[in-house]
Amino acid sequence: MSVIKLKEIEANFKELEKLREHYVGGVPIVALRIDGRNFSKYCRKLKKPFDAKISSAMDAASVNLLKELTALAVYTQSDEITVFLNGFDLMFSGRVNKLLSVSASIAAVSVERHMQSHLLPSFDSRIALVGTVQDMDDYLVWRRLDSRKNAVNSAAHALAGPKILLNKSMNERFEILAGSEFEKIDEGDFNGRLVQKFTVLNEVGVLRNKIEVVPATQENTACLIDRVTEFFENFKFLKD
């Protein structure tokens, strides 16, 4: 086959790849939600309903995603992670395929590196939000409520089993926890966790970055939204 023919084939396939490319951005917030695939099998041998090791692994993956994707913040609960990105300054020029594939691979490698289970975790990734800071706030309210539902369901299942819980409402399931060790669920398991980065002065007066993992309580979420709002006010000022 001639060199000219090979170049024609290469050009044709590169053009086909471009036709399938989608881009995102041009708004304050772009969020990626990364979900564990078939995670019940991966976590089969872990302590029920809450295992500190897998929670720590998800936190570690969230920290790595914050760093690698230069994210504004990350939220994690159960087997999911949401990465909030600055939609005006995205990696890969906002190429959706790149953002999704890279974020899913970072999550999988990070979790298994922490767990050392010798199993193969996998994640899928999707665009969960393209919008404003207010949309980010609304999204976090939604995911926090989902986290609470997951936590109550998990604890109730561990205590009572699926047969007793059949046709039980969420309030009834919550009542089952009364008087048990799960009557007060850990805030991080109940609300999920926020991973955020601060710039602070160290003991010798040098600015450095500090990453913090905190429960996604209403108060902590409100503080995060205030910081993100301030970030975009400063970002707009610098752009102008």
C-alpha cells in the first residue's frame, strides 16, 4: 500500500472521530457524575451497611479527581462521585469523550489502589450538569437527599432484612433504626462528603493549597456555594 493511500485512510478515520466529538463549556459549572458499575459485587465482602474502608477509598478517588481535573469541588456518596468543573476553563477544550473517559479511569484506579482487593472496579461517567452556581446548589440538595435515602435503606436492610422492609415507607424504615446503633448515622455516610481546596498561609507565611474532606451538611454546602460564587466573581473580574 502506498504512503499516499495510508495518509488518505488516516485522514478519513480522523475525520470520522471528529464527527463523533462533542464539546461542553461556556457556562460557570460543568459537572461529571461518576458511578460505580456492579459495585455490589466489588463490595460483597465489606462490612454492612457502612464500611470505612470503601468510604475512605471513595474519598481518596475524589481527592485525586479534584487534583487531576483541577476541579472546583467534588461530592461523593455511596458509589458515586460528582466533579464540579469551571465551565469556562475546561481540560481537553471541553471534549466530552475525554472528560468522561479520563474521569472514570481515575476513579477506578484510585479506588483499587486504596482497597488493594485484587478485583477490577469499573465506573461510568456522564455529564450531570451544565449550568449556573445556583444549579450546582440545587444539584447538591438533590444528591444529599438521595444519600440520606441510601443510608437509611442500607441501615434498615442490615437490621431487619428485605422481607420485613417490603412495602415499608421511608419513614417506617427510619423508625426501624430507633434504639439501634444506626439511630444516629455518621454525617458523612448520611449526607455524603464534600472535597474542597483552600489556599491558606502556613506557619512561615507561605501560601499553600489545603484539601479538606467534610460531611456535606447544609451548612458546609452553603459555605462551598459561597466560595464558588466568590470564585466566579473574581474570575469575571480577572477576565475583564
